[in-house]
Amino acid sequence: MNTGIQDGYNLAWKLALVLRGQASARILESYSQERIEVAKRLLETTDRMFDFLVSPDWFVSFFRTHVFPHIANMALGRERVNQFVFPLISQIGINYRHSSLSMHDGDKGDVKAGDRMPYFAANGRSIYDKLRRPAFHLLSFSDDPGQQINKDRIEAEYSGLVDYEALRLHPGAAEIFGTDHAFSVLVRPDNYIGLVTRKPVLNEVRAYLSNIIGRSWDKTGPDSMVVDHVSLNADTSSGWKGPHGS
């Protein structure tokens, strides 16, 4: 079930951006880049488990019914085993570091572009409380009060596509991302990291959305968008009518 949910959401947010004219259709190619390896590993794992569960071999049958339950019970009672098993079963340990949607220029620490956004508390609340809306989320960790200027400019340029949140560079974030310097993280709609950067954030976000997603604002105004040099007007009256043309 977890695999199916992640498959569906991975494709859904990309399709939504393309249909709205907020991204190039080339981002759809990243679906197979990101999910095919997951499918292969799942098939290999389930095939081995199925063989173990139905094998008629007497030794395997004895081990399955008399030995394995005791081993599993003891193992799952250990915290380190649970820390390994939970990300495996829930699949939150999956990463897309190899994806074309992962920009690696600034991820020098343990957390890389393509990783799931790690959990930690920010201002006394889960960082995931800030990631609920299905959009890109730009999180800037800094003690610089001038971050409001970036927020206004980014949300004006990418209204509806990017949410901006300026956060204090507290010890938890600094430890997880391996830096004591100000940095920013662009989180995808599926809560995976698109980029980590210490560079001027406005330029980095523009470069990511233009080069990686294939999305930039046309100079004529916010109602007209440029995606791979093809102008798309926000008026959808003559656009796609659905599978039945209605």
C-alpha cells in the first residue's frame, strides 16, 4: 500500500504542475527515474518472502514455523532494529538523489537533494506542519532579519507554486544539515528535497525552477507563464477538455 500511495503522489504532483502550465512536461520523465528502482526492489523482496512462506522444503518449513517467530520477536524488541525496519516498511527511507529533479550544488552535508525532508522541531512545532500544502516549500534558516525581502519577492514571482518560510537557524537544523551557516532548502510537493544551498536563495530558486522544472515567469505579467519557451495563458477556455472532450 505504501508503494502505491507514493507512486500515485509522485506522479500526481508532477501532472498537476504540467496541466496548470507551471512546469515542463519533461518533469514527467522523472517518474520512472525515481520509482522504477523502488518497484524492482519491491518485487525482489516480495518474491523472496513469498518463496520463504510457501516453500515445501522440510527445513525451511521447520525454520519458518518454529524458529523464525522467536527471532523476529526478539529482534523487533530492539530499538536499533526498529529504527532500521520502520523506514524500510514505511518507505520513508527511499531517496531520489539520482533524479534529474535533485540539484546537488550545495548539499555538502549528510542530507542531500533527493532525500526525504528530515523530521525536526522548529519553533516548538514539527517542521512538517509547514509542509502541508501541496506546493514547493522554500525554508530559509538564518538569523538575518532581511529574509522578509526574499519572501515578498519569491511569493510574488511564484505565487501558488512556492511557499516561503524564514526560520531561525537553531541547533537542531544546524546539526541535521551539518552547517552553522545560513542555508535554504527547497522542498518538493511530496516532501523530498529539491536543493540545499548557502548561495543567494532567490537566484538559486529561479535557476532550479527554470532549469530543473522548466518553469519561469513571462515578463508580461503573472497571468502568463513560460514553460520551455512555450507561452501558456492562464485562461483555460480553449485548453484541454478532458478525455471525452467535454
